[in-house]
Amino acid sequence: MRKDAVGGLERKGVQTIRDLVWYLPRAYHDFSEIRPIDQLMPNQEQTAEGVLTNVRHIRAFAGKPRTEAELVDRTGRVRLVWFGRERTELSNGLRVRVAGKVEIFRGMRQFIRPQLERVGQEAVHTGRISPIYKLTEGLTEGWMRRWLHTAVLGEKESGAWRVRPALDAMTDPLPETVRLRYGLSQIIEALREVHFPSDEDALAAARRRLAFDELLTLQLGMLLRRRRWTVAASAPALSAEDRRIAAWIAETGLAPTAAQERVLAEIRSDIAKTAPMSRLLMGDVGSGKTLVAAIAMRIAVDSGYQAVLMAPTELLAEQHVKTLERYFGAGGPRTLLLSGSLRAKEAREARERIAGGLVDVVVGTHAVLESDVAFARLGLAVVDEQHRFGVRQRSLLREKGRDPHVLLTTATPIPRTLAQTIYRDLDASYIDQMPPGRQAVRTEVRTSDALDRVWPWLLQRLGEGEQAFIVCPRIEDSEEEEVASAERTFEDLSSGALRDVPLALLHGRLPADRREDVMRRFAAGEIKALVATTVVEVGIDVPNATVMLVLGAERFGLAQLHQLRGRVGRGEKKSFCIVISDKEGSARLEALAREHDGFKLAQEDLRIRGAGEFLGARQSGLDELRMVDLADVDPTLLRETSAAAEAILDADPELMDREHGDIAASVERMWRRYALA
């Protein structure tokens, strides 16, 4: 094997024969139909068989070679062309099969770069459903197929095995009872058929078996993790009387929706038990998740414990402190902000107050995870925008107390089937109702040419007393790429289209006191337009802001754009979201303009980007999934694997039995990657 091919395999993580066997196809060519030449159809995958004639090796003026030939059978002839190479092994009179798509050139059928095999050889590339593998530098499709064919099906010479199939030594990881109960093929048969299918039905059965194993492994890992958290754990029982909770809610001046009341009841039921809560709270932008989390934290404090709320950015943490202080009122829980920008003395004093129990609710960034941050009695940990944190970070937060309850919140809703699959270790709550008075924001997609008309329109609205966000994808200009930056946009608008308007600049590199001053003045209406980065994506509530203008919108994810749009439409005035992009036909931007429901947008985003990108790089264990499309999980398969996982762990809680050894190893491999995220 060539060195570049070995290097290519290593880059794909293939170091052993087992790795090679589990390097599954990404797609297939259906070359199974062998047609007479006169019945070959343009732009269809098909195979033809015949004799080579007029084989010619041509070197063009530029020095690039090509091989031309004709394939002849009793019905006609078809031209064959291979650009960029000389097929010196080909000669007139050779009987071969060729496979590919047929094109019409000057009225004659032709195959461009077809797969070719001699008649009499075992079909690997032609005359069958042929696998397509992900390639990298040093690897070719032909080599991958030949290597996998030898590994999976073996190689015979004169009827005897020259190379036995690597699958012969493989044991089936599924217990026979599970395999038979769900009508699954054996693992050896599934791997053989998924690489080199006999037909479409065999391929479907193989894919179902391998998908079953993947989902089962994922769900077992999640369930094991949850059981290990809860079996030996002893969380504090947190509760408060109904009348006290009603009084706390009344102090906020808000009227909870039925959905908020429902999820609060679910959370209260959880935290009243000594088994630690692990709950994911999902709700659209502006649906009222913070109020629910605030009441849960107040219950913890009323029960004699502390609470912590971890946010992904300092600006969001700062906004949460303000919101909580408003909700709690003068006589409520004592709050404290802990962030990386605190001076050494301030940080030390904050840690001392937390450890001494002089603070009830701590709001912070990753700083709360530092080893020198210790809580006196942590009862509840809340992780806001949980998708921005990895499994390990959530585990570190859990270790800050003795089995505290954990509530994860997100305004990026996860489609229910996906949540049931990848968050099996969590219970899920949905706030699927918006508070009264929230209006739909008119959303329009425009190119940068439209800005000459947008600025006068915006100036008019600002002149009528409204406010606006102008969001850019970068803080400063870049030499590598031309994209709108907040600093340059602020400079241009200050001396140009909005020169007579009170403007301000906001981004994450500004000192905390300056950010605080900008946000205070914007909330007070002193600043009319705020030029910012995505630091305003969450946690900003200025009802008078009616315009969200996003520059370079193609650089933002659909969930981000929906979050940004959620910063307006919070008051009584009609609000607008205008996204500027010169990239035509963006499915994400079209979806944003078409749909306002965050749950429906999440499903659309999942469909467009796929599960791996939708969930983010931190969920790296999902790279292990080869067969399951998390964007479109088969509900029946999900139910079957869920039941199988429960049954296996009921019988063998730690997967210690010999019959579960292979399953345990699979869970360990997947979970090792997932937990390192």
C-alpha cells in the first residue's frame, strides 16, 4: 500500500482492520442494472458489458493524457473517455463491464471516466450497488472499494481462500434475545451488506441493524450516566408553599402563561425529591424561561440553600443579575456577579462571600467553575443557553455541591425526537406558549445594495422616538476577508447616514464598566442606535427597540438570527428585522423570513445543517454516528432502542455481564468522546 494511501487512512482514523470494516459508505452508486448499449439512458447510473475496440492513448498539446475507446455489443457501441490518465492496461478485444452515467456528445453516447472491470472478475465496482466512501488526500474510490471488498468478503484463488474475510472473527455484540425480539440481522451479515449490498432490501435491513446498534449505544450511555448520578446521590429536598410562590410571582408584576405554570410544576416536583433533578427547559425567545428559573432559585434559597446561574457571556450574566434583582425585590435573595473581569481583590472577596454563605444566588460565567470557587450549600445549578457549554463543564458545575439539582435552559429549541435521543439523560420541559402582547416581527432579506434606502428609512423611525440594533459579525476589520465589522460600521454611520443620531458601540472586548454604561443609556433611551456584535443576542430587553438590522447575515446561524430578532417586538410598536446578505438563495435566510416559531425554525435548521453542526462541535460524540440521521430519527427505531436499553440496564445495571461486554465497550468508546466535549 502506498504511503500517501496509508496517511489518508490514518487521517480518517483507520489504523486497524476493525477500523476499516467500520468505515462505512456515505452513499451508493446503483450500477446493478446491466443494459444493452442501445438501451443506455442519459444521466442515469447503469452498467454496460461488451468488447473494447479502438483503444487510443492520446497526449494533448498541454501534455495532459487521455484514453479513448469504444465498447461494442451486439446492439451498438458507446464511447469511453478517461481524462488525465493513460489506461495502458486496456487493449482491443478485452471483454469488460463499464459503469457510470452516460452523456450525449455529438449525437453519440459516451461514458466519462467510467468504472471498468474485466468480465469474469468478481464485481466490485460495476454491475452492482457500489459503495461510495468519504475520501481524503491519498485515497481513491477504487482503492477503498478494493480494500473493503477484501476485508469484508475475502479473496479466493482457485476456489480456496487466499484472504479470509475479517468479519469471520467478529462476534455479535447484541444478545441473541434482543436481536430476535426486534427482527434484526446478524452483525456479520449487516456489515457485509452495508458495504456490498446484494439488493436494496438487503441494504435496508443492514442499515436498520447498524442504526439500531448506534441508537442503543447512545441511549445506554445516557441512561448509565443518569443512573450513576441518581442511584448513589442524595440531593437536598427543596420546596416552598404555594402561597409564598404566588406572592413571589406577584412581586415581579408578571402574569405567567399556562405553559410557564406547567413547567414550574414539573420543576417543583423534581427538586422536592432527593434524587437530583436533571431537566432541560426549552422555550422560544421571550417565552419566559428566566422567570421560571428565578422562582426555582428562590425556592432553593427559601429552603436554606444557595443557587448558581451560569451564563456563556459576561454581558448576559450582567443582564441576568439586573433581571433577578428586579424579580427578587429589596427583601429577596442576595445576588452576586462572578466573572473573569473582576479585579483580584474583588474576585477574592466574592469567593469568600460565596464560601461563607453570605450570598444566596451567584450569577457568573465560566468563572464559577474555577477550582477555588466553593459554595457553602449549593442546592440548585442553572445553566443558561446550555448548548454553549459541553458535558464536562456541566459536570464540573454539578461537582460544586453535594448532588445539587441541575436545570439547563435554552432558547434554541431542540426538536422533540432529537432531544429524546441525545438528551436521554435529561427530562425535558417545553414552554410552548408566548406571553400576551408579543407581536410577530416583520422580517425581510435584502442585499447590501438596499442599504442606501434602509438608512433613510431607519433615520425616520429613530426620529419618531424608536430605537435600533445594528449587528455585525466581527468586532474589527480583517485583512483576510471583507465583512462588516462593528468598529468600521460605527465609524461610517457616525460620520455618515446616522451622524445626527446618538450612537454607541458595544462588543465583548469593552471593559465591563463601559458595557454597563452603554446598556444603561440604551435602556434609558439616551442612545438611539446600538452598533454591536452578537453580545446582544440574548438577555437584552428594551421594549422601545423596534428595528434589528443584521449585516453580513450569511455568517450567522439560523438560531442566532432568530435570537437576534427576538430582541425587538417586545413593546407595542410594530417591529422589523432586516437581514443583509449578498449570498443568493440562502436556505437559512429564506426560512427566517418565512417562519417565526422557534420550534419550527429549529426543525428547519436541523434539516438544513444536519445534527452535528446543529448541536455544535461540543457534542463531538455524535461524530461516532454512521447510520442514524439525527435530523430525521425513525420513531419506531427510537422506541425499540429505548425499550431495549431500559431492559438491558434493568437486568444488568452496570453492563458487567459477559453477554454485554461488546456493548459496554461500544458505550465506553462513544461516551469517552462525548464526555470529553
